[in-house]
Amino acid sequence: MVASIFPYQTLMACGVHIILMSSWICCFDKSPFCSNSFIQSIGFSTVLGSLYITTYILPKDGNTRYRYLFYYIVCFIECILSIYFFYTYSNFNNKMSYLFILLCISPVVSFLLSLIFMFIYYGFLHPSKNRFF
């Protein structure tokens, strides 16, 4: 939605997201894959960082609770900022439409629903022995 108003700024925000996530992977989540040289490590971190725009993929095995928490907090902040900019800079005619409120609410509701379903899955349905509840 916000890309319809700010297309170039959205591309820049995606670029900043890729840089931040790639730096996070390179510094804290170093994967054993493609770790033969520094250039391979940077390349692999950049590819994963670009995938992190849409989904979180584990670069290495281990405890994932805090990694997921960090990733989803960043994504939620980005979602709220996008809705804020869309709401603030939309023209008046769009704001008078009944669909406008639905467009502003649906990203937050779908984000929270996906978190609820993820908690249900990992808490009750996941085959591992480690459970949240």
C-alpha cells in the first residue's frame, strides 16, 4: 500500500532492511554454509538478508526463540510504519472510503493472526519435545 504512494522510498526501505538483516546474519548468525572465504560469507548473508523481506530462514541450527523474536519485532515495526505513512500521506478522497480503514487494519490483523497460528503450531502441534507451553 505504501509503495503506491512512495515507490522509490519503499525500494530504499527494502535496501535498508536487506543491509540490516545481512549485517545481523554476518555478525551474529554466521552459517557454516559458504564460510570458506569472507566474500562467500558476505554473499550468502546478503542473499539471506534479501529473503528476510518476506520470510525468516534459519542460517544455522540452534536455539531459535530469540532470533524469531528479533525478526518479528523488526517486521512488526516496519508494518506499523508502513501503515502510518500510508494513512498520513493518502489523499482525502481515499480516506473517505470505507475500504480505506480495512486496508489500514488488515496488515496488522493478518500479522497478529500469523503469530497466533505460529504459537499454536509450535506450542501444541510441533513434533519436537521442546514446547512453549
